[in-house]
Amino acid sequence: MDIFKKHIADSKNYVGGKSAEEVGGGRKMHKMSSNENALGISPKAVAAAKSASENLYLYPDGTPKRLAKAIAQSYNNQIDPSQIIISDSGSSVIEIITRGFLNEGDEYIVTNPTFQLYRILGIKMGANLVDVRLQGDNFSLDVEGILNAITDRTRIIYITNPNNPTGTIFPEEQLDVLFDKLPDHLVVVYDEVYEKYVENPKYSSAMKWILQGKNMIGLNSFSKMYGMAGMRLGYGYTTPKLAEYLTKLTKPFSTNRVALEAGIAAVQDTEFLQRSIEHVHKAKKYLYNELDRIGVKYWKSEANFILIKTEKSPEQLEQFMVTKDIMVRPVNYFGADGCTRVTIGLNDANEAFIKALEEFVR
């Protein structure tokens, strides 16, 4: 008898971006490929991490209630800490949700181009992927397509807002239409890891609909805005009923001591967060102007990255940029064929990228 589950054995693992050490071979690289915070990590979080590292022989909090309380406070206590599910990354929270709601033969909806871990984890549960692709050159959400795709077997709909890799948003008014028509036998996973960068007033976070009692989980990560990608920490927030259920799937001591203490300090350092936001907003304006000057197609972004498209292939652009000590991310894998995602860097990285891109295009 075969001991392996076929849907797992035949599945593929997520392909993440490479590290600067892998690509550079000792050279200093401008890493503009993984949407990390160009300013790094909050100095207060660094101090908290160093202090915590002196006690690594001790277990961390079995359930990270102190971090949950700090996160709830960052949302002006609109939700109770018990409504927050914390794990060792946003990806781990997605895995918890997938295990909680998908069985073999169930269906889940994604909207490509988007983050590919949704697709991969669902397949590994033996569930059936339903892809309702974004529409047009502006990557708009196909609300009617989603509603028509829902069946009695649909259990999860993944909405990424702002979307990765496009950087575009789905406006609140459009999502109201969708969420008001959804049946009760499914949940919406609302991935909003870039929401603090958003300037567009038509945007809304998941909080609005969670407070209305919708079957929704707002997903967040400390890897992007908080600059803690190397520590692995993420969370979701939801209704009391869904939180009670999902908490049963979390592991004790899933958050290591260093990440836990750094996370608490990072959430509370609002000054660093504001500087991070202001840097991205200012740097995007510079990059937009330069991309217009060079004549490269791009999409205006509400995140900390920009999607671009050149006449040559993304792979050619990636290889050329490496010769200039710059890393960018082709996103054919995400479903955005022919496009490249470029993370907002520090000023010297942004200037080096533009100089190299102009040479590549010319």
C-alpha cells in the first residue's frame, strides 16, 4: 500500500525569493526582490531582541497574550486580544486557516495574479483550486465571477489587498458588494500585509467587516512593515467565534522568545513605522518620475513595491540587474506574465536601479 497522499506527493513547494548571500556570493547587493522594509527594523525592537537573547534557555510565552494585547492596542482596542491568532509567520497563519477549513474535495477561490502560497497549501490539503483571475490592465476584481464560482463546496476565498505582486487595491465599495452576497459556509482570508502603506482613500482594511461579524480573517505579517522578516512572526485577527476555533490549531510556544519581545516593541514604536511609511511614499514618487522618463510601463502601487514590464523578458532583466549588484523579482510565478516586481529601497538602491534599468532598456 502506498503510504503517501497523492495530492501532497504531486504538489510543489512555494518558491521564495533568494537571499542576497545566495545571489551575491560575498558581494554587497541591493536587495529589491522580497518587499522587506528598506529602513530595516525598529531600534527599539533590536534592543528588545538583544535583551531576550540573554534568556534563550527559557521557554517563551506558551500563548503570546502580551503580543496579542500590544497588537490589539495598535488597532485602538477595536478588537479583544483573544481575537488575534499569532504564529511564526503570516505564512504559518495561512497554513492554520487552510488546515482549519479545507478538506479533500473542498474548493477555494484565488484571484491570480496573487501570492502563490494560497494555491499551494490548498492543493496539499486535497482541495480544488478555483481561479477567478483579475481583469484588465488595471487588475480589477471580478466580483460577479467570484460569486458565480461559489458552490456548496467552497470554503475559502483569498483576497489580497493591496495585492501582491500588482500593488493595486480593490476599493471598499466594490468589496461591500461582494461581501454582502457571500453565503455563510465559507470564510474570506483578507491578506493586508501592506495596508499601512496605502494612501488611496477608497481602501478599507478587514477591520470594518470583522466588526460587522463577517466570516473574515485579516492577515498580517511582521516581515514587511516591521522589518522582521528574519525573525518569522505573523498574525491574523477575526471574529470571536472564528478566533476560538482557529486557536485550537495553534501550537504552544510557536513564537520564539526573541521574535515575541521584538514584536511587542515593534508594534509600539509608531515613530519608526511612520518614518518607514514616509520613506516609501517619497521614494515611489521619485521612481514613478524616472520610469516615466525612461518609458517603462509600470503600475502605481499602494504597497512598498512597484510592478514593471519591459519589452525584454523578466528573466533577462533579473540577470542583467545581478551584474549591477541589484536583485529584483520576476513574477511569472505569481501569474503576472512578463512582469517584474521591484521593492522600494533606500535612495542609493533606487538610484542604482534606475541607472541600471535605463542601460538595460537602451
